[in-house]
Amino acid sequence: MSASLSNDEIEDKYFLLSQIEILSILNDLAHKREGVTLYFDGGQHFILTAILSARPDGLVFDLGGDPKSNRLLEKAKQCVFIANPDGIRVQFSGQNPQRFLWGGDDAFWIPLPDRVIRLQRRESYRIVVPSAARIRVKLSDIDAKLIADWPVHDLSVSGCGIIVDQPPSFAVGDEIFQAWVTLPNNLNVHCPVIVKHISFLGKARSGKYQVGFSFVNLSHTMDVAIQKTILNIEYERHRLLGQ
């Protein structure tokens, strides 16, 4: 996704914000008994679950198959739900899951999410990172020598971008042995990256360079950590705007 999209365009393309739409897509997952993966504790733990009911007063979902993971989930403050009905990625965050009796069986409850991300096949939601988030990327070579240390300009599960004053010392197509992306809450993403593009911004002698990197073999846990970071940044932005 182009980072030049406006906030309104991003929301129109990727976010369901209407409660009617949110209830519709979540109840469709419930009706189809679509499998849902729920990640918590920064992606360190997960359960496989299914949505049982979605109503304005909250979302009910099933326990996972592992009793230990269910107990850990009861203590979690935040969690991330991911489903892929018909190849369309549906993702949203939950707050403070609570265990309770539902129809005579144990289940979990969370407040109904106020937004749901919906991505078509091969789409990757990319966010421009606010400076207050202090997300950086460090690049190193095979000998662990530091090549660069830059603030991240934009981020997605497929890669990240930076903007610098000088042309970088590598070319499009180069593979960097290791990239470390420092996320909030002491989370780190590390994997090789490939230089996807180098673009000059502005006029001669007064412009900057935008560089895009693609993650290589990003682990599932790190994928979830990035998704959670993106969701949290969006939630914070909307909170500050009073939306």
C-alpha cells in the first residue's frame, strides 16, 4: 500500500468502522464456524478458537484446546484475532478477555471492537510511523558489523521504509544479512531484508532518499508483533483525534 494515502483513504480501504459492518462480518465468522487464531502476550502465546456470538454489548468466543493457554489468556490485557475467510484477512484487537459461562459452557468475552481491519489477498496494510513511537531499524552485515541505524518512516508486515538525507551505500536488490526493528514494549523484529526501492524525493541538492526494505522469512511471532504495533498506533491516533 502506498504510504501517500490519506487517513480517510486508509480507513475507507482497510477499516470497518461502522458497528453494523463489524457485527455483520464477525457474525458471519460465527455462522461459518471459521477458525480464528488469537495471539496474546506480544505474540508469545496463541490459541485456536471460534467466534460464538457478536452483539453490541460484546464478542463471545470459544476456549482453546490447551487449558494452560486458556488460563494465561485470562490474565492478558490485550489480544489480536486473525481469521482468513475465503482468503480475506480479518483482524482486530481485543481488550481484557474475561472467562464466563455461556449457554452452560465456559467461553471468553471481550467488548465489541470498534474497528476491524480487512485485507484482500496479498494486501499489506502499511502505516506511517509517528516519531513519538521511536521505532528504529538497525542493519548489520554477516560479520555483525553495524551498517546503519535509522528511524522507521513506515511499517507493515511485509517490510519497512526509511527516509535519509544521503544516498544509501547499497542498491536495489541487495540483501542485508540482518535487520533489527525495535518496537514498543521491548519487542524486536529481526530477519534479513531485501532493498526493494530507492527513490529520490525533492529537487537536486535539496532532496532526501526514501528506501524500502522487504522482510525475508519473517517469523509468525514477529508478524503478530508488527500487526499489534500497527493496531496500537492506529488506536492511539484515533484516541488523540477524539474519533
